[in-house]
Amino acid sequence: MKNAIGVEIPEYIEGLGKLEPFQGVWKSIIEDEVPVTNISRTLKAKKPHTSKLCDTLEDAIKKCNPFDGMTVTFHHHLRGGDHVLMATIKILDQLGIKDITLASSSLTSAHDGLVPYVEKGMITKIFTSGIRGQLGEIISKGKLKYPAIIHSHGGRVRDFLTGRIKPDLSVLAAAAADEEGNATGAHGPSAFGSMGYADIDARYSKNVIIVTDNLVEYPCVPCTIRQHFIDFVVKVDSIGDATKIASGTTRITKSPMDLRIAKIAASVIEHSGLFKNGMSFQVGAGGASLAVAKFLREDMKRKDIKGSFMIGGVTSYGVDMLNEGLFHSIFDVQSFDAAVSTSVLNNPNHIEITGDQYANANNCGSMTNKLDVVVLGALEVDVDFNVNVITGASGEIRGASGGHSDTASGASLTVIVCPSFRGRLPIVQDRVHTVVTPGESVDAIVTERGVCVNPSKPNLAAALKKAGVKVVDIRDLKKEVEEMTGLPAEKKLGDKIVALVEYRDGTIIDVIYNVENLS
Amino acid sequence: MTPKFKAQAGTFESSDIMILIEPVQPDTGRQVDISSTVILQFEADITKTIIQVLDELEIKDVHLIAKDKGALNQTIRARVETAIKRSLGIQKGTL
């Protein structure tokens, strides 16, 4: 069956079940009509004054009665510094557990160690928002038994609530925790700020283990994760490499190309009609995307604009704007540097939110639905304004869906920032290799050679032209760039589906096939 | 013409290409070794561009090593020409 963007979607995949094709950004999300089954919370019991503390992670895991075919979940707030996921998988392997479904909110460079466990079939299914490095390569070559499911941050929460992900064991790293399992990421030697993505795991998993390297006196405050969901608590020497978890402050890029793109993007926002008091804003942490905040900050000061709230992945740059009074508050689901942790802890207007409140399509209060402006990056875009943030030039999996499609669907103005070509590879395609965010939810693509405006937004194009912003037809831009770079050779793809891209409403928006050659 | 000296031009920056020239014995022909971040997408183009410059400069015997980070054709042409001229001991137009 074909979905709304013309991709052939299999009706059924062994191990994953029946698939629903993507119908359109808001087609399946109908108020008062929610056709999905809800799961209920696991009933648990604990007698008064008994201890949850276990000597080792292995002891805690054994008490959770692991079994073949179980689903194990993690959060990725420790990013590239995480040691907890690999430690858990190693223990489960030593206990002889196999056929595991791994559901981590994302997978980073810290998880290349999963490769042998995937190759020998100990891990057979993966649900995640991002896959990178060697793990991405072997999955792209078809080494995972069943296709990986790439969901968005909001989609993950929905997948828990519909029972698509059925968590049997969740091992959640915390920067500080107490003996009952109250936990936070906001302070401690391995502080990582918000713990937003772990909330859903804690609430719905059959067994929840809190792992911390900083066991504090009861009660742990703030208690982002609450004790009444937690089965066991383990104190370990280290939950990860602090320098890779969160360090220092995030600096704005010095790349002239990124700065130029960012400056143009800021002028798009300024002339969009949304640049006024009470504006809400989200920006990615990557090069050009974060640099937009620098120019917006200057514009806001110059025109005396006071924004409402910022959301999303938060950097120290966002915190600076909060402290300067440029925004009223920050709703933080994920923090990117050490300075942010301090702000989460001390500033009452810096509010930690869950993945559910951030971006779940099936609740009645996602922050992404209140968003005025979001600025996002792209690996590739196409003439229909679809965006790829997951597969690279050879078709290999090497990125993250994250909150890309969530924020794009909700924001009044979705701005994509990307160079028109990157290391000779043209960015504008006839069709992106993999659609993560549908063009229907993208308003403007900003490159160093001009701004492409979605034809569905003629008023925006007119306003930008009037303000002197260079607006170009996306097909003309594609042609201009290809004349400089030349046309890349066709990708060599196999016929095995290695991953499915799940849209935030649970439908399938695209499929990823295996690649034969990787550069 | 025949390269006399080892020479190089370019950098390892993204969108640039590093060209290394090694003199070889007369009548050994051309040996061109290319590595590139976009080899799967542009191998034919990169090879063609390098060979064109060697033809234009009438270089028959040379060992050329190209380490490409996604340079455009114009960049490849300029780097090859500069490296070759340096290897021939030509100062003019090579900075």
C-alpha cells in the first residue's frame, strides 16, 4: 500500500505486526476520537520500611526476573558519555538472555558496543529516535533481525501508551537519587540537566531500576523521577564519562557559512509576522541552527521584543537569553551542557518537562502545539520540502529523528537551515532518501543562496520579498547547485527493509532499505 | 614535462582536496591514487578532472595522490595545477 507521500509501505512485517501508512500530518489526530488502545500502569507492592537498594546492577537485574524476548528501555540524557546501557546489556548477555527488544530514547556514539550483540542475535529489535556510528552501519547492512523502528521523541511516548513498546525492564541513570528512587539529573558529579525522556519509562515499565553514582540522603530533591514508580536502586562508581555527558557551555559556530545561513534565517523570522512580544521559540543545538539564536537575540534587543517561552533541547545560550529577560521561561526536556543543569536546579522559570508534555501527539497539551517558531537542521531536503535527518549520502542510517517532526507539526513557522551543498553533496533533491518530516509541515528552507518558501505559504513569501529577503524557487536552487557540484552517482541499495520511520502518530512515513556500499 | 620535486597543494579541510606529487622515473606513466569522502558519488568526476589537468600540462610520468574532502571541480583543477607547477619548480602563479 502507498502512503500519503507515495512510499510503498508493507502491510505487515514479521516481528512488528501490521503497519499503518502515513496519511498526512494531522489526518489521524482527531479530537474526541482517539482510536488507539491505552495500556494501564503496572500494579506494584512494597511493604513499609523495606529497602530497594541493591549491591550491584546485576543483583537488581536478577531481581527483575529477566526473560528471553523481553523489552529493555533506557533514556539517552547521558548522550555520548553513557555507560549504563552497555553495562545492562552485558549483564543480560552474561545471564544468557536473548531475543531482546531494545528501546532507548536515542542511541549515540557511546553505543557502538552494541554491534556484537546485534550481530549474534541477542538484540533482535530496536525502537529508538536515533542511530549513529558503527551501529548505524551494521543495521544499514541488514544485520538486525527485524527492521529497526525510528520514532520521534513524541512518538516514543505514544508508543508506550499504545503498547507498541511494552517495557519489561527500564534501567534509568540518574545524576542524584535516594534509597527510594527519587531521582534527578540536575545535580551531582555526572549532572545532565533535564531527565524528561525517562518519565514515561518510569511510569509504565514493569520493572524500574534507578542507577546513580551519587546516592544522596533521603529525600532527593528535586525529584523528577518519583519513588512510587521505582522498584530498585543501585549505587555504582560511575554512570558515565562526565566530559561527554555535559561539559562547559555551548559556543556559537564560527563557520562563516553557518553564520550567513543563520543571519538569513533570523531575518525570515523577523519578517514572518510572528516576531512580536509573546513569541515562543525553539532552536536546535547544531551549528547554523543554534547560531540563529545569536542573531535573534540581537534583533530582540534592538526591537525591544520579549518572548514567551523556549522549549526543547536547551543550551547555555538559551539560558543566557532567559537570564537577560528576553524570554519568560524555558520548558526543558533535554539539556545540552553543564551550565543548563545549574539553571534547571536554581531558576524557577526553567521548568523540566516530560517527553509527553513536550511532544506527544496523543495528549491534549503538547508544548510543540504552542510553538510559534522552530528552527531545525537537515541532512537533505527535497523540492516538496520533505526533510531527511536520518540517512546519509550512501543511504546509511546515521542520524536522529529526535523532535524534528514533532516540532515541525506544531510550530506556526518551521524554518529549516542547511547549506545548499555540503562537501560537494547537493542538499536539495528531487526526493530525499528518507522522509522524517513531511514537507506539509515545513514552511521555509534557508540556505546561503536564498530562502525557499513552501508554495502553501504565499503570504510568507510575499512578506519576505517585500522585506528584501532573497526568495528563490526550490527547483531553481536545485539546478544552480547541481551545476556547481555535478550529479552524484545513484545509491546502490538492496531490497531488504532494515528500518521503518514511524511518524509521530504511529503511522509509517518511510522505509529504509539496506545499502551495499558505504563510503 | 616531468615533475622534479615532491610537492603538494591543498588542505584536509572540508570541501578542499590535498594533492601530493611524487616524481617517478621517465616512461613509468601516470599513477593516480584517489581517496575521497564522496568516492561513491563522484569517483568518475574527480578522476576525469585530475586527468584533464595532467593532459593540459602535458604530464606523462607522475605519481599523484589525491585526498579529497568533497572539493568542487574548480578547486580540484586549481590544486592539481598548483601542485604540478610546484613539482616542476615553476614559481609563477603558485603563490
